[in-house]
Amino acid sequence: MPEITINMAAGRTDEQKKGMMVDITAALVKNLGVEPDAVVIQINEAPLQHKMKGGKTYLERQKKA
């Protein structure tokens, strides 16, 4: 049973996350030959102030954009 864990900054809608998980499931079914029921996907979201890139939190980067 393939298990996929996705770490990302918070902020996407439930619709966006579901669409991503549906597409990933389809890719695993196609490429690994598993049944959809065998695929487990978990999203771990970090608040924007708890994730950093280039020495700035995502919240700081968002405010600057």
C-alpha cells in the first residue's frame, strides 16, 4: 500500500487539496498498478509563520509580494 505524505504551507482550499490528492492517486494507480483503495495520502500543513525559505518566513514573503 503506497503512502504519500505531503508537507506544505497552509493556505490552499480544500478543493485544491482534494484535486491534488485525486491526481496523485490516479498517478499511483496508473504507474504502480495498485487499486485506489490501497493509496493513502496525508497532507501536513504548516502555518505560514512556521515555515521559512531564504531566511524569511512564508508570512513575511507573502506580505512582501
